[in-house]
Amino acid sequence: MDAWKKVKEMEIGELIDWTMSSESTLRLAAKNEIANRQFVCVPCRKEFKYRCLYKYHLKSRTHIYTIEPPDWRCKECNKTFLYKSRYERHMNSHKNKILKPNLICEKCNFKATCKSQYQIHITTKKHLRSV
């Protein structure tokens, strides 16, 4: 009966670990306690006080990425990204390198991959000192 008292005070992460226990009493007590708690997300190991917060969590990126992590990986440099927008921006940087030749500052040998980067360089102190 001691295991049944312990699980009442445990956090959800610990309870989920106990569900994998080899001892049947611990496993049963943990599974029973998880079932008694109303709003529990087992994959994310989070417990929610209100149903609306639990439903909001189920639609969130945190929950979706925990269940099925995204595979936004650059095919050229094998870099991975958590957000699709950052992946797309990174892929555009590869296009800039292919489509446009490198812009080289004749005074300080600075190499830029795009026109805006070159224009920013011209205003820097490093460039102005070399003039």
C-alpha cells in the first residue's frame, strides 16, 4: 500500500517512468494515478489543470513536434531546423550563392553573397578605415 500513497504526490514525469517498472504493484499504482488525473499528456510528460489548456496544448507545436519531430534538413549542408520559416530562409541563402556571383570589396577584400550584405558592409567602420 506504500506505493499507492507515494504516487499521489508524484509529478507526471515520475509517474510515467513508474509505468515502465518491472514491479507490478508500482506499475499498477502509477497507471491508476495517471487515469485519475484528468488532463495528462503522456508523450510530453505534462499535466494540465484545465481542459481548455490541455486542448490548446494538443494543437501546439510543442506537442506535435514531440510526437513527430519535423525533418527540415538542408540537402546541401545537412543542417536541421525546428521551424519551417527558418529552413526556407536558409534554403534561399543557398540560392543566393548559386545565382549571384560573390560581390568583393576591392578595398578590404570583403566577400558578400548578396547585394544588401555588400551595401551594409560599405557603411561599416572596417570599410571606412580602409578607404
